[in-house]
Amino acid sequence: MSTGHPELVAAIASEIAASGPIPFVRFMELALYHPQFGYYMRSPESPQERIGWRGDFYTSSDVHPILGQALAKQAEQMYRLLGQPHPFTIVEMGPGKGLLAKHILTTCAHRYHSFFQHLRYVLIDRSPAMRELQRRNLAPWLNQPGLLAWEDDLAIMAPQGLNGLFFSNELVDSFPVHRVQVTTKGIEELWVDYRDGRFVERLMPLSSETLVHQLRRVSTDWPEDYRTEINLRASEWMEQVAQHLDRGFVLTIDYGHTAQDFYRPERKHGTFLCYFRQSINEDPFLRVGEQDMTTHVDFSSLAETGEEQNLRTTGFTNQMSFLMGLSVEQMIAELEQDSPQFNAAIHLLRPNGMGTTFKVLIQHKGIQQPELDGLQYKPFFGSALTAQSAA
Ligand SMILES: C[S@@+](CC[C@H](N)C(=O)[O-])C[C@H]1O[C@@H](n2cnc3c(N)ncnc32)[C@H](O)[C@@H]1O
């Protein structure tokens, strides 16, 4: 079985040779985002497609445009609630192939003419290869004055002043994470070493004070050998988003849990997974740079960080309830029953699949507690995110 992309393996091995073992978070950063050889940074179609039915994994936008259509409807309501600002900016982070942007723009142009006149859509993706693919998929809109813009890093965008919606789908699960394990010495961190031509794990002390602090927030009665992940980048990202938003909303879709569920003692192996050609494995040292790596999202940490930054939690729901709240049954009724299109749309709603594994967190700033259609149906109690957060 391949160790991975040869130049990438050599680059990581040489960093380890120069400075010793690296924390897993650094290994994951290089495997996914090494500027030349990282999984997301190389051409996304060569030699093997990454995202899509023929790729390593697929996302909602590969399944059916209905999520983009529902998001357009939700964004238009947000625009009205904010008093129809000009421009209303949608910032989409980690757009991947740009299919959701395409579905949102198409829906706005056809159904929400007035909103579309005021819409500005900014795509932020750290991968130049992905940005290129987004441009291709958004070709029909490229010449529309003032509509589209691209950035490669939120940190370099002018801070504040933004009215509108920060939105992401499956972004946070792709952030590099720290991995920790309970041992006889307490909680230790997974570091990565390179021995005899192979990457190997080493359990060593925690690499940062921030990690120690976050572990104090989430760790409970974990048994020995308990393994889990801490996504510090997710909280940093939420802070940055809050600082850039003047008035408006943050809408985050991803697979994940409340902290209490994520870090419960029974979840002994954490949520880390690798994806290769639509199958999963748990070995990050295989096919390095040629398979995706991902973890579930701790939505409580996102909500708590938001609250610390004046982002109020509007609500937390799952994808099925979100879509139902936005009347997707009417959109589905327009499709021929049992057609491939119909079945694909239903796939996004499945109560034992994408409908419930995917969660939707909405936060707001600069507006009184808004009533949003996407949050009409609440499968969780109002305070689920914070009340259940582990001590
Ligand atoms: C799993 S894909 C997202 C798929 C896409 N949103 C969809 O719905 O199909 C993750 C994307 O996030 C991008 N990404 C990861 N970290 C990022 C960051 N810090 N800033 C911007 N983009 C990032 C990756 O380059 C990749 O395009």
C-alpha cells in the first residue's frame, strides 16, 4: 500500500529529520495543505478527482441543488430582516468545487430578482487549485459587475464592515486537529515521527497551553486509552469570522455534535477518519496527500467562541429540519416521483443519514433575536449547545 505522494512524504520526512517529531496537527496541515503537494492544493482532478461521485468523497452539493436552493431562500430572508442592505455580502468559506455557490446564485437570479441586484458573493478558499475549479463552475457569472470576488485568506480581508452572511459547508471538518489520548501519565498528544521509511505515532506531552486550556473545557470521565481530537483552528476561525462581521449571520453546516455528545466517554476512538475513493479508513499514514482526512465538529465550542465575540446563537438544528423549515417539500413536489432527481433530493433529508448527521448552526450579530424559517423545527432543546457542554 502506498505511503503517499512521494514529494509530500519527502517534505514531511525532512521537516521531522530537521526538528524531531511533529504534533499530529502539523502532519495533517502538511498532508492536506502543503503549498505544492497537499491533498487539497494539487489540481483537484489529477490524477484522481477529489470531491464528487467519482472522487474520494461527495458533499451535499454533489447530490442535488436543493440545499443551495434552500440556502438562497434563507439568505433572502436574512437580507430582509437586516433591512435590505446594499450590498448584502455572502462570504462562502471553503467552497470546494463551487457548486453550492452556483446553485445559490442560480436560484437568486431566477427567484429573488431584487435580492440578486444587491448581492455580492465572496469565495474564500486557501487552495489555488480549488479556486480555479470554482471559477470554471461559476463561469456564467464572471462578467456580472461587482457580483463575484475571490480571496485566499479571511485574515487578509479588511476587518469589519461586512453586512450579510458568512456561510460554510464542510469547511470546519477539514481543519487540521490535535489528537490526544489518555495514558497512565494523564492526557498525552499524538506526535508523528518518521522511522525506516514510514510515519509512526508517538505519544508525548501536550504541545501548547491553548490545548491544555481547551482540554480542561471538554474532558470528562475519559477511560484509559480514550482517544479524541481538539480542533483549535475552529475556534480561531470563529473569532476571525466574528471580527469581520458588522451585522448579519454566520451559518455553518457540517457533521458534528454538541460537546457533551462529542466527548462522551463511550466515544473511545474519537471521530478522525480518512476518505479514499468513497471508502473510509483510520490510517493517516497511508496514501499521505492522496486521501482526505477529517473529523466531526464540536458545535458547542463554535457557539461558545461566538458568544465570547458578540455572536449570539440564533439556533442549532439538523439538515433535515433546516430543509423542511425552508419548505423543501414544495421544491421536491415539483420533481417526478421516484426519478433519480427525486431520490437524490430525498437523500439529503434521510433521518438515518445526511438529514441528521449534518447539523446547522446559525449565529447573528447586530440584530435582535431573529426568527428564521430554517430554524422553525428544532430537534434539540434551545440551550442544547451550551447546557450540554462538558464541564
Ligand atoms: C471538504 S471541502 C468543502 C466542500 C464544499 N464546501 C462543498 O460543499 O462541496 C473543504 C474546502 O475548504 C477549503 N479550506 C480548508 N481550510 C480553509 C481555510 N482555512 N480557509 C479557506 N478555505 C479552506 C479547502 O481548500 C476545500 O476546498
